[in-house]
Amino acid sequence: MKIKRYSRKMQCLAHALQSKGPKAFKMLRKLMGFPAARSLRRLSNSVDFQPGICDAIVNPLQVIVEKMDPKDRVCCLLFDEMCIRSGVYFNDAKVDS
């Protein structure tokens, strides 16, 4: 059995496509030879995700922005949140003091 090695770029591209839709990913996997879904899961599980702002991303952005012309620095930085549990709960029972 021949083991195929994928570059980190190919793995990231495949992972991004898989997250957009499993059906499309399956089709593209056949056409483009992407890694299997199981391999991508192992890749995701190997990354140590922590809550908060990721310095490994923000610091390189800071270096890039410092080199930019001031008029080109106007931008919008968005942070996406993950919802662990949806819903708002309210207990309107009156508490006697």
C-alpha cells in the first residue's frame, strides 16, 4: 500500500472545504485527491486550541500592518465566537429576602 503525504497547505485547503460541506468535499476529494476526512480529523485534534486571542496570528498581522501606508491600515477585524449552548433562560420566580 502506498502512503501519500500531503503538504500543510493541501491539508488546510481540504479542511476548509470539508467544513463548508461534506458532500462537496467528497466529490472534490475524488477529483483532486484530497486527504481522507479521518486524516483531517486527526490534523484538527493535533492542534492545541485555547480560548482567547491567538498571538501566533495577531503578532504577524501587527508586523504586516506596521509596514503598510497609514491610509491602507483602515480595516475591520472580526472575531467569531463559538456557541456552546444556544438559548436564553430566565427564572422569574420571586425570591423573598
